[in-house]
Amino acid sequence: MIALGRFFSGIDASLNKPHGKKVVMEYIVNTLSKGQKQYKPFVDNGIRKFTWPELSDALEILLVDGIIQVTFRNQRPRKGNDWLPSFVLLDPRAVDFFSKKKPDIALELDLIRSLVNQLLSNSTAIRLKLIDFLDNGAITDELGTQIVDHTSLEKFKSIILGISHYFNLKEQGRTVPIRHLSNQMWGQSKILAKYKKEIALLSLTTIEKLDTVLLPDINSSLDYSLVAISSIEELHQQFVHLSNFLKSDDQADLALELVGDIRSSIISLKVQVQDYHNNHDLLQEFVMLYDTLIKELEEGEFINAKLYTLKKIKQLLITIKNQLLKADNIKLKFELIVLDQIGKGAFARVYKVFDPEVNEFLACKVLFPKSYFIQRHGNDGEECILRFKREVRLLTKQLQHDNIVKVEKIHMESSPFWFTMPLATCSLHDWLKNNRDASEEMRIEIFKQIVSGVKYMHGKGKFHRDLAPKNILLYQTEDDLNVRIADFGLAKDPESLSLFTGKSKRDYGHEDYTDPEQLNSLADSSNLSDIYSLGALLYNVLSNKPPKKRKYVKVRCQKVITKAMDIRKNRYQTVSEFEEDLAEFYTY
């Protein structure tokens, strides 16, 4: 008897489900790609690397998803002890994934030669060495020992182009994830990394130095993938925005205007899915629903538009996205490559990532999953989810300023929730640590930009409530230093009742920079809380010391700092008052 799954949606689609078994499943698939295995020896080898529950769960998922098959000794098992597995093997549908059409070697070598000449036009010695390998059809080390010939095309091509990209990028002072290069070269993410040792050896460098140019990633260690198809994410946000308009009947005209503006995003979506025939019917259904929505709004059928059509549209968007992600090349184009964790807070991590769609390094803030909050805090983290959503809303809809961080991509329709933002050079905390000899003029210029951002925020009726050196980001170029306020997880928006934090408890914020009244009760914070933090930041920026040292080490504008950090009734009541007194010491 053979047990097999009914449906097959692709190996990558199965591996990247939120089951936390990706590493185990990859081991099983790679092992079986070399041929079927007897069940018992296969399991015995597997439990040397993983626990039996991990291996068993992974096998079950792969079986249900149509990736593996299991044969049994008994052709008609009826009782539990009759189910005796005999062999485990890849399903024929999965085998097709590994079967590759043999390339035209001569054509491939010509293409490799062209790329080598293009990438190494300014590096004569290494270019001639690689061309010699191509002419001879084999790669040799410094002693003349053959490493590989062109009949092993994957290894041959990977080594030559890996070396070419390494020297090209190094010469330009640039870096790129090795996973991204592998995706471009092979349409698979891990092939190039298999040959790092040979690439480093023939480049006369170490793997550690190679890693500073061809960057390693941590995608395989994560339990989730960070994938955002830009047109779908944009549409999702637009329809969420439209839902808010439809909550009030007097906003109907604006809602109709907004739904008309969505058409350009639908055109972008059509362009992105035009080559994926499985989505044509879904897309046609989506366009029909969109036309229905417009008609209902024009005819004043707001209840039906809100309760049925708009809900159906948002559900269909998720279905279209899930279908698209089954196509491997779609995932390669839109999955973020996670390089390193660069920060961790109370409810989120921040990663340095590479976005292959825009070819840029970014920062990505990812909310912890519900399981984290249940394990650590005994609740499902609902308050943190609300804070995260409020942060996204503030940064995308309400706070647009040169000194406030901007959001790039957003993923909010399913866990894990995340958004990307420009990658900063460093935080203010790190800048002060590494620039102790910086002039007072430079320090005040940085502080002025912080004040500018806070003043704008207060003018919009919003309060940050966690202004601290680690939440101030610096973006440095050859000609400019831009300062932006980040981390709005504690920000207060008095107008937002649905996300209001009036019941918030104590001890939020960086203690040295937080208004003492706020430490006692976050709900009692106001614009005066931010003014206290500005005073603490000003002292830190000028002295390179924590605010608690202000009574022992004085700075030029000590009286301004003292008043800003006084009890509330004696404190500056507005940022403008604070600026006016500071201007007595520094030109504003």
C-alpha cells in the first residue's frame, strides 16, 4: 500500500508554512532527492539530528502536502499495529522539481565569459585567470590541482561568477547577499553558498573576508518568511483605509473618491500576475468585485458595500497572494533576505534585510508572534499588536516629516506583522559613543533636528513618550547628516479611541530619559513628557553622559535642561518655549 497526499503546491510553499519545521523538512527532502530510503534506517539516521516528534511531524506535513510517499508492507492494514512503513520516497510531482533540463554547455560558457569580462573590466589579472579557466574547461588551484571541470556546470559556473562578483563588489565598496546572487544565477537560494570555500580559496582570501562582501543570511533559521508583494500590500492598505471611511455615512463622498484612486494599484497587480495563469480567474473575480463596490457606493448601498463586498475583496486579496507565493520565482523576487538582528525591544525585533524587489538594504521591524507573548507574559499580546498597528498608522498616514522615520513596505494582514524602513547609519546612542570628540556645533545641529521632529509631532497632537538615544536614528551621507525619530510603539494619539492606551500600566520607556510621572502612569503622559525627554537628550548630546549625572557635570545651557526636566508645573509647557530659551545659547 502507498500513502500519498492528494494535492501538491510546490516544495517551497510547503517548507515556508508557519509550522516551524522548515529545517527538518529540508533535511528530509534533500536526503530523499538522492533516492528512496528504507523507512527504519532513514528514521534512525534522522533522530540523530532531530527529535522523533520533530521528524514525525515533518514527515506527516510532507506526506499530506504531496511531497513524499510512504509504502507499507501490508496492502490492506486495518489495525494500528498493521501499519508497518517499508519505504519512504519523493512523490513524482516533487521529483520534477529536481529534474533539470541539461543546458547547452557551449552557450553557457560563452555567457559566463561575457559576464566575467563585464564584471572585471578593471581587474586584469583576475579576469585573465578566470578566462584561462574557461579556455581550459577546468578550474585548478595554485598548485595546478584540478578542482572541477565544466561538465560539473553548477560548481564550475558558481565558482567563476562568485569570484567575479566578489572582486567587482569589493572594488566598488559594495556588498550583496550571497542568497540574492544565487537566486539571480540559479533561481535557487542556496546553491552559490555551497561553494564559498572554493571561491575564497581561489580569491586568495578567507571565508570571513568573503562574508564581508558576499553577505550570509539567517533566513533558514527563522520560523517564518518575510514576503510582501508590493501591489497586493498597497491594495490591502488602501482597502483598510477605505473601510475606515465607510464607518461614517458623512464620509461616503470621500470613500467614492478613494475607491476610484485604487484603480492604478489594480493595474500594477495585473502586471505582476500576468505570467501566472492560475491567478487569471481570481484576478477577474477581484476586478468584478471592485466594479460592484464602485456601483454600490454610487447608488448609496453603503451597508452592503461595507459588510459584504469590501470584506470579500480583502479575503480574495489574501487568496491571490497565497496562490502567487506558490510560484518559486515570485517568492525569489519578493522575499526579504534577513542578514542580521540589529535590535530587540519589548514586543518586536529589528532586522537588517535586503529587499530584492528594490535592490536595497533596509531595516525591518517584526512583531513577536502570539506564542512569544503567551510564553513570556501569559497573554496573547493583543495590546502590543494594537501598539504596532498604531505605529504603522501614525508613520504612514499622519506623521510625514524630514525628521521622522518613514515606512517603506507594510505587511499587516497576517502574522508575523512587519514593516520596513530605511536602514540608518547608526543610532544617536552609537554615534555619541563613537564620536566623543565631535564639536559642540555638530552636536547642537543633531539636536535641532530632533526638536524639529518633536515640534511637528506635537503640532499634530501626537506625543512620542519614548524619546531616547537608541530611538533616534542618524542617516549619514558624504554631504549631509539627517536625523530621524523612530520607534513609535509608545506614541500617544488622543484622537484614536480604538487604540487608546488609557489603561496602560507603569514602567514604559527608557528610564533615564522618561518623565517620572510617566513612569508611574503611562496614561498620564502628555506633551510635557516629551519635553522632559528633550531636556534629558540635550544633556546627553552635549556631555556624552547619562542625564542622572547632570547635577555633577555641568554644560553651557544647564538652566534650560534643568527647567525642561523640572516637575510638570515648572517645566516648559511647549517645545517653542524650550527652543526660545535654548536660542540664547545657540543660534536657531
